[in-house]
Amino acid sequence: MPERYWVETLGCPKNQVDSDKLTGTLTADGLVPAARPEDADLVVVNTCAFIEAAREESIETILALAGARRPGARLVVTGCLAERAGAELAEALPEVDQVAGFGVPVTLGRKGPEVPAFDLLNLPRPKAAAPWAYVKVAEGCDRTCGFCAIPSFRGPQRSRTEASILAEVDALEVAEVVLVAQDLASYGRDVGRKGAIVGLVEAVAQRVDRTRLLYLYPSELDDRLVEVICATGVPYFDLSLQHASKPLLRRMRRWGDGERFLRRISSIRAMDPASAFRSSFIVGYPGETEDDHDALLRFVEDAQLDWAGFFSYSREEGTLAAGLDGTVDPGLVAERLRELSELQDRITAVRRSELIGEIVEVLVDEPGVGRTHREAPEIDGIVSVPDGLAVGTFAKVTVTGAAGPDLEAA
């Protein structure tokens, strides 16, 4: 009887791509997926280590799966937490059979001596189970943002070839491809191909009905890239802004300010009024003043983003911010988070209600659930559609109602 595996994935879409490539290789090695982690011979936890809350979730998941696994089953921990703190993790968690850096768990289905780690970035992956899929176009990051430790364990940016990306897109056989990377708009720059993201988006858009981009640095979003994104029919802009106060952004080692961001958003809306916007913001970064917070509140009100996430600052060893003064009281951070979240919730609800009565095109992800170009999979709201619409197809529906982030359509 073939060995069975279970892969538990935590963190961002980039981690999900890594897990897809792990499962593809395990399957090629003769293992089969288990119905439950309790049934698996091999349990792999692909961890996240971006912030403290993510590390805590990773540890809790590891311990839960260690307690639930069947006798004799192997438990392997990989991903960002394993790469960032492998030795400490192995010492602290004797329940784990192996703590391995990126790529190593794919070798565990093979018999015989240990073999070298694989390059997950360029491994093949199985056909997608959903009508959409993430595709990672590069690994690592060359930026030095004050709050981020990702370059310390993911390394510098390393772009894939366009040919390898397009081959993966073809193999997935999906209606929507979501391109992801730590610094997506800088794709190709590490190999001397500045602006290569434009050609890549155009090539992907020739192969699939929807091409969506996640994580765009505002400084890299030039007019040509905006035009190409709008031309795909998915004018969705996930902008990595982090704050709106110019002094605080400089303290973060980030480009831009609220006024620049607003001008860019306004110019994009002038080009395509149907454009949807998402961003995320850090609250409580060392040195954040009331003036900084007020600047962010004004920006959120003025920008009228469709979607926004607000996250409390997490101190990460090895980053510039870890040595900065000006720690913000946790109670004040919580108060600022509530104020911003309540404001954005109202904005999102209004923007969703404005769609009532409109005819929209949805991609049916599963029975009764669809998405327009305004909703990225897994992170934004959904559109409830008639159950009879076939999964994987596009349909024109009329929006009949809105409930917070979600829409109802018939």
C-alpha cells in the first residue's frame, strides 16, 4: 500500500504555491494524499514566520498535528519558520521528526540515503483543483524595508524565466491566474530585465481569461504597467502602501506618501473607473505619532479603497525597526487599529452597496460562490450566485444585495 501524505499550509499565497510543488513531487514519488492528517504516514507543516502572530500559529499547528498523527507517522516542519529558526525549532519541539529548509521535504518519499534539497521555485506542480491558481514568478526580495525580515531567510530576488512561468500556467488549466512574488513589479530586474513584468502579464493574459497581480510596490507602478493591467480586463490593484505619513514611511525605509498615493489612485480610476484597490497598513510602527495616525485616517477616508487590512507592528529581530526607539503602547495600537478598521469597514460596505443593480461577470469558484474582477480569491469578499451555475465557468449576473464585504446576485 502506498504511503499517504498530508501537507498543512500556513501564511501567504506564496507558501501555497510551495506546498503545491511539494505535493506534486510527493505524488510523483509514489505517495498518495490522505483524507485527514490522522491517516497520513507523512505530515508536512509549511510554516509562516512573517510576524509574531504567524509564528505562534505555526507552533500551535505543529503541536496539534503532532498530537493527532497516527503511531509511526513522520512529522516534518518546513517553510519560513524552519528556514529562519530551524535549529531553535528542532530543539524546542522534540515531537518533530525533521525540521527542514525549503525543498527538503520533497525528498522524504524516496528510499535510501538523504538526497539534496530541491529548488521549489522551478519544480512542476499538479493541475489546479480550483478554477484559479497562484503562480509564483520570483523568490526573495532586494528591498530593505525597516520592518521586514523576509530577505534574511528568503534571500535576494531570483526571477524565474518567462518560459517556465508560462509552461506552469498552461499546465494548471485554470480560468484565472494570480501572479505573486515578494516584489512582483520588480520581476526580471535581478537578471537585467527591468520592466519584464509588462511582457509577462501580456503573455499570461493571452493564455487565461483572467490575470490578477498581487503585491505591487507603488514606486514600480508606472503608466505602462497600469495600462497592461487594465487591458487584461482585471483592473485590480493590490498596492503595498504600509502607511500614508511621509516621515513614518521614511523611517520604514519606504517610498511615497499619502498625497502621491492618492494622485496615483485617482489617475488609475480616471483610466478605468471600474478599478478595484486593496492595500495593507502597519499600525504602531516605532515612532508613530498622533499626527502620523491622523494622516493615515485622512488617507483611508480620501482613498476610498475597496479593501484594506490593518496590522499591528511586530518587532522582528535583525530588522532596522528592532533597534528603533519610540515604542507605541499596545493599548494605543489597539485603539488605532479599531478606529481604522471601523472606518474601512464602512467604506467597504458602501462601495459594495453601490454595485446593487449592476450586471457583473463572475467566475464560479464553487457551487453558489463566484467572484468578479473586484475580488481576489481567499482574501476579499465573494458573490453568492445561483447554485446551478457550473463551476469554472463565467456568468453574467445581477447584483441584488450586499452584506458587508459580500454580494448577492441572481
